Amino acid sequence: MRALLGPDAEALLAALELPPARGLRVNTLKLPVETLRQRVPWHLVPVSWCDEGFLLTAAEAAEAAAHPLHAAGAYYLQDPSAMLPAAALAAAPGESVCDLAAAPGGKTTQLAASMAGRGVLVANDTDPTRVRALLSNVERWGAPNVVVTQADPARLARAWPGRFDRVLLDAPCSGEGMFRKSVEARRQWSEGLVARCAGTQAQLLDAAARLLKPGGVLAYSTCTFEPDENEGVVAAFLQRNPSFTLERIEPAGADRPLPLPGAKPAEDPSEAAPARLWPHRQAGDGHFVALLRKGPAPPSFRRADGGARDVRPRGPGAGYGRATAPSTATVRAWRSFADRVLGSVPFEEADLLLHGERLLAAPPGLRQSVGAADGVHLVRVGVLLGRLRGRVLEPAHALAMAAPPGGASVALAPGGPRVVRFVAGHPFDDAGEDGFVRVCVEGLPLGWGRRSNGTVRSLLPSGLRRAPMPNAG
């Protein structure tokens, strides 16, 4: 770093001894940015490279983590610099997008909001524990268009070659951007780790490139400062893949990339280049992002099947287990529940899938935009609506978070004793008709409750139950 940054290196090393940066990103699927700002007591300082992002103090971040609006998915707590990759990729509604190394879900939720819940967003990770965290965050976000997968990226590329408009690869790295947060990250760092990571990153980038449609855009990012894992990996990728071109990123406040050893620094300000965020120069723990565009297909390029294959499984182990189209009786049970409890039927019948007792709503257009998932472990397709017990649907937590407002609900005050009891998994008093109700705070659902004889029992999954801070409101 001293060789690359000169006197500025001392400022970087000093910055790594400071507490980690804190940030909040608003879930625009659920409410406008300005509405959230009016509902919370914190002084939110804008993040220049993310319109939905704000800085928090450490004390504010602790309060924000315990506030009921966090459990309601109104915002995501995230390192401000980690908001740059998805902002740079700029996924649009209706596109097919893949987050190749997605857990724990910060960038996935940002992409889902950018897509306004429309199109198909595949969120993949290889580690089952991290996939569970990813799925939990996706459910809390209430995004209806996410497919969670657990697969090696090379397998994913074989299953879905040329299927995606945009791909995000936030690659595993040597992780100096984690030094503020993790003693383990400091302990395991070595020059050997940098070399191993650069080799892994090259393989992952090649898999990501195969997933892209001609003309598609790939965002490559890391939280390391190492040129060998950043500019060096990108330069080597462009040599291996001459059909790709580097695009310029110009987020407000970001730095230009570092020159590689022996290379002259770019003098042309219009030259395509990645972007860097440094912990001593910008708000955040540091990030690198490069945008790479895949060249157009030759005129003779055509898929024999037109690019549209059925996502439903073709045999044991393929696709989503043994998912099938639901029976008429199952659809009737779903419609009855939705009309009675939600006040409307929010998902199209054509998108429903039945997997054992579980009823799901797949993202509209999944079969046309992505296609079959041969050999890929699909952890979750779209929204889990619930489990069928005979002809009765028991609603899933994901449905409470993803369905539009309306229907049977109970409104709780953010700082009141009833919301404390509900989030902790305890019942509270509330008069009204018996049955399932969505428990809400500030108009946003926290989850399901079941009312009986004037008492609402909390149906929050056990892993989500905890008592918020007394001053959460």
C-alpha cells in the first residue's frame, strides 16, 4: 500500500483502526425514501453513490437494528461502500438478473428494489448456512421476484448460459475491507491468500461471463484494496475475453482505480475505468467495482428453442424438486384464504407451484426469461405462500411480508408494549374477529398473528423473535 499510495498510505492504515462504518438503505419496494426519513428519529446523512442510502452513527445503527421497522423490512443495515456495486449495475424492472455470490443478501435486496419487484432475480450462494441468512433477508424485504439457489457458479453457468441481462459478482476476497469488523480477517490475511483469491476470482468471473446474454453487463466487485484482486483480475479477464469491454463508473465521490505495476496512469478522464472507495477517503469500509459489457452476438446466433423453456421439473432431482401445477382444489383453497385474509388475490394462478404441502408463487415470466434449472438446487422460487393442511392454507411468513397492504390486520405503535410482546413471540390483547391477521407497524407487516377470543398469538418464526430496545419508537 505504501508503494501504491505513497504518503496517503498512512491515512489508510490509520483508518483501518477506526470503528466500522454504519449505513442504512431504504426499501423502496415498501415505502418512499422521504417517508422513511419522516418516520425515524435519526439524522440520516445521504450516501452520494446510492440514492436510497444513508450514514448512521454507531448509536443510531444500534437503535435502527432494534427498531420494529427493521423487522418490517423498511430498510437494510449495510456498510455504505457496499451499496456501490448494485447501484453501479443499475438493474431495471423486467430484466433477468443474477447475484452470483449473494449471501447474506445486502446486494440482492438492493437489486430487488432497483427492479421494483419485476423481472427475475436469481440470488445464489454455495454455503448452506449463508443461504439460510440470504433467504431470511429476502423474505423480510418482501421481494416477490427472487429465486434463491445454492449451486457452484460453474454449474449455474452450465444450466443457464446466456440467460441474464445483468450479473453481479461480489467475489470472495482477501478482505481488507473487513479489517475494521473482524479480528479473524486480519489474522488470516497473507500474500498467499491474495494469490489464492485472485485465482478463484478469475474462475468465478469466467462463470459469470457465461451467464450473460450478448450485450449484457457484469459488475465485478470486492472489499479488498489489493490490485492483484481488482485491477489485475479485470485486466486478465479482458485478455481472456476480448468480446468484453470495460465501462466507466462515475459515482459521486469515488476514486479512479490504481495503476498496475509498470502501467502508466490514465490521463484521459473519459476513459472507461472501474471505481474505488477507500475507508480514509469515503464513508465506508472500502470497495472496488468494475463494469464489463459483453459484446453483441454474431448475426448467426440463435437459440434453437427461442430461449424459453419450462422451469417445471422434467424428472426426479431436476428443477424445484417435484414441484407441479396445483390442483383445482388447492387453487380454490388459496383463493379463499387470499380473499378472506388479504382482501385480494395478489399472485396469478399461472405462476403457482405446489411442492409437497408447500404452495409457492413463482416470479411471472420465470420460464420465459430464465428457463429450466437442470442440476441446480433451487432453495426457494418466488414467494412461499404457505402449507396446505387438507384444504386449509396455513400462511407462511414470506406471504405476510410480500403481499400488498390490505385485508385483516392489526396496527401496533412502534414504541408500544404490544409490539414488544409480538416481536418477542408473546400474545397481546386485541378485540376483533377470530382468524389470521397481519400484524403491522407504520402500515408495514411484521408477520402473522392468529386472533382468538380477543387475544392475538404471535406466529413469528422462532429465529426472528427478539425484544426491541425500549426506546425503539
